[in-house]
Amino acid sequence: MDSVRLHELLLLEANYHYEIQLTDDVTKPPLCLLLLGQPLNDHEKFEIQRSVAITLHLQVINDQDGQFVYDLHQVSKRVNLVKETNPHLELCGIMVTDDQIYDYNKLIESLIQHFKGEIKYLFTYEPVLNSVMGHKLNGFTVSPHGQQIGYRLKHGKVNIETRKADENTNSCLPQTSDRQRMDQELSFVQKLTQEIDRIIRYLDYSQPSDRVLRKVSMLVSQLNRGPTTDIDEMIMNKEGELNALRTICEQWEMGIELGD
């Protein structure tokens, strides 16, 4: 049986995109993600690290039937942007949510046909919000068709000093549970993703300057680097770059509104 490694950020991203589509009328929205990763040399064939969400629209065929459609140009552009800023990653799979409710067959066939030879894995996912570990996730190979695969979630390592607590221990620091840590991380990812979405809209609907493209590329490349001793200074610099990009996006959005 094939086996792959999944970075835990994938489920955080999937939960985020799932949650922002929730409405009073739709408690289980449709969601499709393209997965990117890199091949491994050990028994685990791939490590899947990133995802690209596909904006889906339901095209009604008749009173009873419909199918999902998407903007192929936009999807290809987003995938290429991830590849340009992460040259070690390659397209490798698809993830869909709540496949017991929605018929994704034609959508999956279309994506496999367009990205011919690149889609190797298909994951079906049933999110349980606010609980990253509470989910139903199954993986399959695309060829041979429908063969189930194993997977392992890759978690970041956190060094924690442990000691036996006694009556003399006087700690003023709040103890953060795993649930709280994951909620905090999810909140951070949501805020960061909102800013990234604004940048993507700017890239999609305008003629970005080379300066902006270089900054986006440098920013993503720096985020992929490991921590260094001057991490605080680097974070401050990156916050400044994000603020500059935010200003550019705001000016662009104001220009669009004035143009209307």
C-alpha cells in the first residue's frame, strides 16, 4: 500500500476555507483543493505540504441535476504562483469535502484531464470544525483507480521542559492546552490567509509591477526558510513588507471603487 505524509497545515487550511463558506442555509459547503508536495525517497512516497482552493460554482442543468464549474485560468495561475515561489513543490493530488453529499465526479475528471499525469492522489475529507483531530480523512490513488493509501500527519516539534509539580510550585503563566494552541494557530492562519487573498485578487485583476512580484516571491521564500537567530528582526521586516503590500492592495481597491 502506498503511504504519504500530510503536513498538519493542510487540515488547518481546509478547515479555514470550509468555515468561511458556512451560512445559515449551508452547514456543509462544497470544497475542492489542489494539493502540492514533494516526492520522498523512503517508504512514504510524498509529503503533501500546500493546497490551492478552487472557487466552485454550481451550474444547473435541469430541475434535478447540476455540476460544479470553475475558472480554469484562475486555478492554473494560482498553482503556477505557488510553484514559482516553492520550486521544490509539484502538483500531486485533490481533496474534496463531504463527498457523500456532493457529486464531485465530473469535477475530478476535469481536473485530472487538465493536469494530465500530475494528479496521483485523491483525498475525501469530512471536517469537524474547531477540532483538527476530529475528522474523517481517506486517501486513494488515482491510478490504479480507487486503491486506498495510508497517510501520516506531520506535526511540528515543540520542545517543552517538563518537571514534577509540587506544592511549592508557583507558576503565574497560563497553561496552554493543545486545543488552545491549535485554535490560536487557526486564528493566525485565518488572518494571514485573508491578507494573502487580497494580494491574490490584486494579482488576478490588475497588472502588477515587477516590484510587487519580487516582493511576493521574496516573502514566500523567506517564509519557507527555517528559523534563525535574528528571527525577530526578520519578522519585523516581513511585517513591513506585508504592510506595504496591504497599502498597494488598498489603493488598488479604492481605484476600482472610484472607477465604478
